[in-house]
Amino acid sequence: MDRNTNVDTPARGLHHTGDTITEPEFHPDVRIGHVHLRVADLARATDFYHDVLGFDVTAYGPDFGLPGAAFLSSRGYHHHVGLNTWESEGGTPPPEGHTGLYHFALLYPDRRELGRAVQRILNRGYPIDSAEDHGTTVSVYFRDPDGNGIELYYDRPRSEWLDPQGKPVLKADAFDPAELLTEQDGPG
């Protein structure tokens, strides 16, 4: 395919600019590997990501001669979440209207597992900010103790990502996250 090709519908893996799409500049296996967050209290943040979200602590910096840092993961990876207080110990979240991380997202395999995660969050007293059906995904939003936005979501099947005209299904329909809790014991 030519670097610049005029098309009427989106193509998977290609970039859109008006009526022109271009091939991506990076290798197709590139993915987001981890998020590293500045936090005010390392122990509190580590407890949250371990106890509430279920990550394993792979390295707690103070135990390894790296004060002010912790690394957490899922399924044996070196780290999916890095935490540090190097420039933020005792700090506060940025005020509204400032730039920075809006949220990071954790992908769950299905609706049932998303419901289980929401139940854990609620059981530990963390409020849900919102829940939205985006068409391609079903998402729940909340904040960690430092105010960092977190999206928990599951993807709908790829066959449901495009409408009959081949355009992405994008929406933001609010729903009650309690709907996810009623499905925990049903099929995944």
C-alpha cells in the first residue's frame, strides 16, 4: 500500500487524517507497557494497587535500597505499575484545569471480571466516578488515593466495533455500575 492512500472507510492499523490514511510509523507489536505514577504516600499507594486492584508487589523499593519507589505487576511481569515519591512525597493532586494524566486504563477479559473488580473497589470504600458504555468498550472510572484517574473496562467483540457503514461505534452512554455486580455469578 502507498504511504498515502485515499479511502472512504477506516482500515485497521492505519492512521486517519481526513480522507487520507497513512501506515503507522512504529512496529505493529509496540504497546503500552507500564504506567509510572507520582504519589504522596508510597505505602498507601502500594496498599491500594495491591489490596484494591489485586496487583502483586514485585519490588518495594525501600526493601531493595531504592527508597521512594514500588513496582507492581500482574502474572509475573516485572512491572505494570510503578509508584514513586521522589518529587511528590506529601504532595497533593494537581488542581482541575491543569494538564497531566487524565487516566490510565486496565483491560479486563470480560464483563464478569469487570464486575468483580468493581465489587472489590466498592467493598473497600472507594467511590465510582462514572460508568459509560462506549460502544466498543464498557468502562468504569474512579480515582486512586492520590487522585490519579483509572479506567477499568472490557472490550466488546471486534465484530461490534464498527457500524454497518464501517465507522467506529463511539459513544458515552452512562449506566449504573451496579448492573455489572448483578452479573458476577453468571456466565463470563
